[in-house]
Amino acid sequence: MTAKWKGIALAVALAFAAGAHAQAPQQNIEKLKQMKVSGTDLNIPVVPQTGKNADAIRENLKKVKLPPGFKIELYAIVPDARHMAVAPSTNMLFVGTRKTTVWAVTDRNGDMVADEVKPFAPSLKFQVPNGVCWTKDGFLIVVEHNRVLNFPAAEFFYEGPDVAVIEVVPQGKLIPEEEESYNHGARTCRVGPDGMLYITLGQPYNVQPAGKVALFEKLGIGGMIRMNPFDGSKREVYAVGIRNSVGMDINPKDKTVWFTDNQTDGMGDDTPPGELNRITKVGEHFGYPFIHGRNVKVAGTAAAPDLKDMKPPANWTPPQIEFPAHQAQLGMTFYNGKMFPAKYQGGIFVAAHGSWNRTTPTGALINFVSLKADGTADKSEVFAEGWLDSDTGTYRGRPVDVAVMKDGSLLVSDDFAGAIYRISYQP
Amino acid sequence: MRQRSRIAAALVAAAFLSPPCQMSAAAQDMAAGKRKALACQTCHGLDGVAKLPDAPNLAGQPEPYLVRELNAYRSGARRNEVMSVAAKSLSDADIRDLAAYYSAIRIEVKSVP
């Protein structure tokens, strides 16, 4: 059975199961859960892919520096482009945003440039649908600020406004509603080889107050949780002691879960460092809000005076890599393609969004992190940069996420320019 | 009083410091504000149009409003996880310059038909 038919079969089964207890459907999601039409206009508006904006972005890309043999091109105009999920079977990808849209981006003629960008499931209203990822059978997971949805066979169903949907975590049940915040509310996700759905949950403060520390550790806020990707069951806290992770991936070799973490603000222009972390056992503590990086104390400083004398547990786990201060590392991916030279295969690409209020802006680049034979991180180097104008300090773009395409090229999303780029290699 | 004397001082300084181009104090504030707005650009945009869903547009906001609210964030009277951090280190001059810059950006309003 192909992923497509498995997906459709399950969607139908779920639709019938749900139908038995269905209330009078009030909202579109209730209709879609039963595979009924919502009445949304069948003509979905598309985003223009040519013109002044596309030309200006292409011009800006000429300033991006890459190692020899690599080139970067505009792949698609995608407003507010955040995290990406490359479709397993077809020539398309889904792109999350921090607004209300998930984009479906399709290359219809196979020329490695997207031809069509349109909203996914416009019948539904999304709230900060930043996190997108796939189950092993090709079900698309969308993690919003406070809801998780699962779309069977999304890469085949997205042409119309109505799509089959499963409510994995209903609205208001991912975190308690009183902990909802505009700040650090963008989620990221992956489905692991164990079939479980892993979700990063940022904590909403710069540094959480002492009164929230125990509650957040219990809930996995400022941490990572995992659950069954179809019904939300077996939910557990997978990691804690994280400030605001907006990027994760799983090493296909040793199955360890890796994630980035964002720097505390207000401690100075050159501290603390950003982090790349590796989880090797469930429930691991990564030091926050007491320590950032390997040894920068946060508790008791001006940024968190009320945490004075508080410490992480003795067995807390320091980061694998410390990145430069305030560059805001977000999305990451293991490079499992074959197009790039051997040096990159099995390593990690990390997107650095760039600083927001540092005196001199820094970041807006892509790092590459190599691994040692034992599976731990070796060192980090800059792979691509040039989105920040060093003369004026202004941004021409801000990379958010990186994703490997089936041909081994690397996509980069940019929520400032509203675009996706493609980096390819030819010796 | 303090506000007025500082503006007067700025005017005098401007008159003496920049005779060749005769830049007005307001123009100087705006130019300084544009430089300082690099620390605001990722959320509010250098053009004053918000770049993030959780930040407001600042282009064309009334200057006294911007001054008052930045002061409120700095003093703690108004709280926001991002702005409380950003405003903490601002001087009076920073606030004046930023407000001068963002309020000076011209915007065009198109009503919903």
C-alpha cells in the first residue's frame, strides 16, 4: 500500500468513527473531520512568483557568500516563510508561518523552481502554524501555538480548500490557555523513528520567573514533549531546561534528538552564546533558566534577580556547540543528501535568524556543524552568509529554517524577505 | 521644563555644530533615530511597518505617544517581554531620536471599500 492510499484509508476510517459521535457541525473543522465540504471557494488565490519583488530578491542573493562549487537561487516567493516540510512522494513542500497561513509550494514542471504557492487548507483558520513535519506514512503534522492537527495524504489532497483532518491536540490543550503568549509561541516538530511526534515548546518569558520554574518543567514548557501523532496519547515531557527552541531534528544514524536554543536578552551584546543540544535520554535537563551555554550564569543576574541561588540539577546536560551571542539559531537539519561533498554528509546545517536588538546586528547566516565518529558535535563553521549588510547594519533577509530536498540540494526559508532559496552544488 | 531646555540646548548645539548644511535639530534627531532604529528593525522594520505578527507598525505614530510609551516601558509602568528588555538601556536622547524618526515616516492609508 502506498503512503497515499494508507493515508486515505485511515482518513476514511477516522471519518466514520468520528461520525458516530458527531455533534451538529458548527465549524469547518468539524465538517472536514467528517470529510464533508465546507463551502469554501474552490479557487485558491496564488502568490505571484515574478515581478519587482522576485527581481530584488535575486539581486540580494548575489551578495550571499558560499564555499566554492555552491550556488544559491530563488526557489519561491513565500510570504512569512518559516519552517518547512518537504513532501515525501511529490515535488512540493509545506511551509509554516507565524501568522494564519500554511503554504503549499509546488514545482509542477521539475525545473527546481516553484511554480505555484497557495494557502493550504484555506477552509481552516490557523493560529501561528509554525511547525510542520511528516509522519513515516506521509501524514502532515501542523503544530500551531496551541493546537496540533494531522492531515492524511496532504501532499495529494491540498489542491482543493477542503482536506481530511485529524485533531491530534484540540485548541487550548497543547499548553494551558493561561500560559499562551505572543512571545516564543512558534513550535517546531519531527516524528521520530519510534513513530512519536516530538514538539518544541518555548517558554514565553525572556527568563521565566521563579514561580513558573516548577510548573514549566512539569508541562515541558521551555522544553520538548512527545506524543502519539494521531490521537495525542502517551504524551510525556521529553526534555526540560530549554529557553526557546525553534528548531530540531533527529540524527538518522543514532536516533538522538537534537535542538537549537535561543539566547537570553538583556545580558549584554556578547553574551550568552546560542546552543546546539543533543538529547540521549528522556527527561534530560539542559540548564535553563539557571545557566545558558556551558557556563554563563543567568540565575541571580539583572536578567533574573529572583532566581538567585537557584541551580539546575547536578546532572544537567551542557550544549554540544556554543554559537556566537544573539545570532538566534532556529531551524536545523541533518544533511542526509548525496549532492554535497562528503564533508557535509551526516553533518548538521543550522539557520541563524540574526540578532534583534544587539547594538551591532549579527547573524542572518547558515552554519554547518560536523560530527565526530562517536556521534557528538565536532565544530561549527559559517556555510552561507551575506543577508546582513555589514556597512549599514540592515537586513536583506533572515534565514529561519533549512531542509534537504530529494535531490540533495538545501532549501533555506526567510521570513523577512518572504522567500525560499535553494542551494545546490556542482563540482 | 527639562524637556524644553534640552530641546533649546539641542537647537543651539545644532546651530553651532552643523553650519555647512544647516541641519535642523529635528532633522538631526531623525537621522540619529534612523541609526538607532537598527535595534528595532527586526520587529518594527526600518520603514516602521511591522515585520513580525506580534509587533505594531510605528510609521507615522504620533511622536508624543512614542515618547510616552517608551518611557513607560523603561520605567516598568508598561510591561512586555520584548519591549521591557529593549527599552531598559535607552537614554532620554535615544527615546527622543527614535520617536522623531518613526513619527516622521509618511504613511498612506487606503480604506477598505
